[in-house]
Amino acid sequence: MKSKLPKVLQPLAAKPLLAHVLETAKALANSRTHVVIGHGADEVKSRFENTDVASWVMQTEQLGTGHAVDMAMPFIDNDSISLILYGDVPLVKKETLKALLEKVTANTMALLTVELVDSTGYGRIIRDENKNVVAIVEQKDANAEQLAVKEVNTGILAIKTAELKAYLPQLSNQNAQGEYYLTDIIAMSVANGVGVDALCINDDIEVQGVNDKQQLSALERAYQARQAEALMVAGVTLIDPARIDVRGTVSVGQDVSIDVNCIFQGEVILGDNVSIAANCIIGEIGKKVTIGNDVEIKANCIIEDAIIANACVIGPYARLRPATELAEGVKIGNFVETKKSKIGQGSKVNHLSYIGDALIGKDVNIGAGTITCNYDGVNKHQTIIEDNAFIGSNTSLVAPVKIGHTATVGAGSTVGLDVPANELAVTRAKQRNISGWTRPRKK
């Protein structure tokens, strides 16, 4: 990968490759996950310290897949089924794995295969005259006839653990790589009268591994294509399905429309009739955004960890930072930033304003260029603006401060004292006009 970051921690849709595999494994009924680690082991473990992994197994010597699996065997019950997955193969579907597990019986093990137009680099599936799988031959050990085979091994298999434990000590490293191949257990199973039931899939993306940044990029686009397809199946109108990124989960109501170059992160919930214009970033990794019905989000907005009620209009170029809550019918205009603020029903913050640590009532109008001065260099303080107040343009509200209901603050004021209800506060200096004044000129 030409990176200091271990391969299984490389990001796909903003999550490590290994996270995708672990989530899929966890979705299987009655499963316990054991992860064999080597390079970057401490970094990998620390990244998943809160993940439900039954055991982390250290492979100090990289002697092949068979050796890696053998390291985990002391931690696995004999009466279980072992399903072998790979930390750099992130997109295999749980439905595929369930179908594979169902093929394991008292007399058969199960193998996941795929047919490729170009099978270079993969172990070939060797079948007998009755089409039964009898062996897997690795690329470097294959003859000309075997190299022509298009059905290849994905490395993913399921087998009764007791049988697997019996086969692993018999593996040999007498091959071109000098490694213990897990694939050799196929021939051992056949020799012991255990059939090999192959599940051949037609979507090679499910079993694509990652060995460089080009392959990582290809899987990113494949993953995003899946997300776009799922959204369209759910009824979403995507102006261009190739230009949307989902880096979390998106739940949608009816008649949602999403324009190009939008990114969704964390958990995002969209109500009915939501319209999102181009170039918006909705959500934050590990956080939640809820957007109600009939909301319009104009172009180039950023929304992080916020709750937006019905019929709001946001943007363009607005940023809603964490702990923003908008009541029904709120309007947030261009170049407005909010943070840790609740804005009441029907209120408007239309232009070039910063609203932080504020509690704003109903039908309040915030003029252009207004800021809440909420930070004194050490602590944050709250601004309270009650219902129907009017804040003139270019106003600084120095918190802690309270503006009463139906009060007015004149444009250009700096307000550091409470304003009672229904009163007007003006702090502008008196204007002076100097007659006969001459504008300076260059010498």
C-alpha cells in the first residue's frame, strides 16, 4: 500500500477495511469472531478496542494462510463450523456467507468460488470428470492446462472445525512460495471422502481483495455504486448515481431528491420531500443528523450532528455545527454558521451571521452580520433571544445576554446588557458629518 497505515486499516467509505469484514461476520447468527493479526498488530487492536472480537491471535511469522488459520484453532470449539474470511476482502455480502454456511453438512465442506475473465494470480479450481471439486492449484504451481481454468478460489471457505483441526497439521510448505497453503485441505477432504460443495458467484466485487491504492479506489466506487442503487430502490431521485458518497447509513422517506457531489456521513435520517442541492456534506462520522419533511437544503451546505424539523430552508453555503436544533419553518441563509443553538419556529437567520450557544424563540429575525460573542477566552456563555425579537444587521451580542420578546436591537449595535421586552436598544456612536473634507491623494 506504500503507507505507514496497516492494510486492514486503510479506509473504505471512511471505515477500515477490517471493519467491513467484522460487521458482516457479526451479522451471521451465533457467530464468534477471531482475528489473526501480524503487521501493525498493536495499531489494529487499538483501532478496534471497543469491537466485539472473541480473540486477537498473533501470527509472529507469516508462513501462509494455513499457518494463520492454525494459530486460531486453540480458541475455537471443535463442534463449531469455521468460516474463513480475509481482512482485506471487505465487500462480501452476508447473504452470500449464509448460503455458503448452509452447504456445510456432515459429509461436505463449502468453498466460495468465482469465474473471472482473467484469472491471473488466483488459485484455480480443479474438477474431475463429474464436475466435483478435487483440488485448488495456486498460480505458481499450475501447469498450462490448469492455468486456462477460469473458475478460481476466493479463499473463503466453511468447514467443520474438527475436520479443519485434523487437516492443518498435515499441511506442507513444499511449494513455490514455501508457505503452508490453506487450499491444500481441499485435496485432503476429497481423499478422506468429504465432498467439496462449491458456491460459485457471479459478482467478483464481493471477493476482490486490496493490495494497492488503485484496487482500494476501485472497491470504493463499487461500494458507493451499491449505496446509490439501494437509495434508488428506496425511491430516492439521484441526479447522478456516480456522484454520491455514503460513509455511514442513510434512511429515507418518500420523494427525496439528491443532486450531485453530496456526501453522507454517520447516521442520516431524511423525511419525506427532502431536497438536497449539489455539493452538500450531511452528517458526521459517529454522529446523527435528523432532517424532517419538506426541508430544502441549498447548495454547498455542511450539516453536522443536527436536528432539523419540517419545512426548514437552509443555505446556500450554510454550516450547521454540532448540537444545532431548528424548529419548524426556520430559515438559515447563505454564509450562516450555527453551533449548540436552538432556533424557534419561523425564525430567520438569513445572511452572514454566527449563532453559537444561543436559545432563540419563535419568529425572531436575525439581521445580516450578526454574531453572538459567546467565548470569553476561557468559558462559553449563552445568548437568549425571546419570541418576535428583531436584531438589526451588524450586531454583536456579548454573552451572557438576554433580548426580551418583541425587543429590537438597532443595526450596528454592540449589546452586552439585557434588553427588556418591547424596548429598543441602540449603542451606535453619534454620527458626525464633516463638511469641506478632502479625500487624501497620492503624492
